[in-house]
Amino acid sequence: MQELRLHLDSRKRITLSKLLPDLPISSVKAHLEGNKIVLEPMVEIPAEEAWLYREPESLKAVKKGLSQPGEHDLGSFEQFINDDV
């Protein structure tokens, strides 16, 4: 567990950027556990993609497809080579 001592600035704010994972964090969920403040980084999902997370079988199929290596024969691109450049 990474631990840093964070200091308040003059307006009683702290910077959390050193603690955040390298993800597109859009918000932070905060809650209290006893006398501790727990912050949970959150990532938003576009509304048009949210259905996928409500359909476990569809999500499983997408994950399986993404894990498989691509096997596409795109043919030759030789016709696009310009020797005059």
C-alpha cells in the first residue's frame, strides 16, 4: 500500500494526483470509515455503452473477442506506394 503525507494548502485543499492510477479518472467517490476519509477513483461510462455492463453474457463475449489475436489478411498495399515521392 502506497502511503504519502499530503499537506493542506492555504485554502485547506490537498492534491491527490500522486495517488491516482494512470486511468481517465473523471470523479472520486468519498465515504467515511470511522474517522478515516476513503476516496475511490471513478471512471464514467458513456450512456450508449452502459447496456453492455448490464448484460453479463454480452460483456463476456466482448471480453473474449478482445482477448483473441486478430487474424485478418489485408492483402497487399503495393498499389498505394508512390515511387515519385
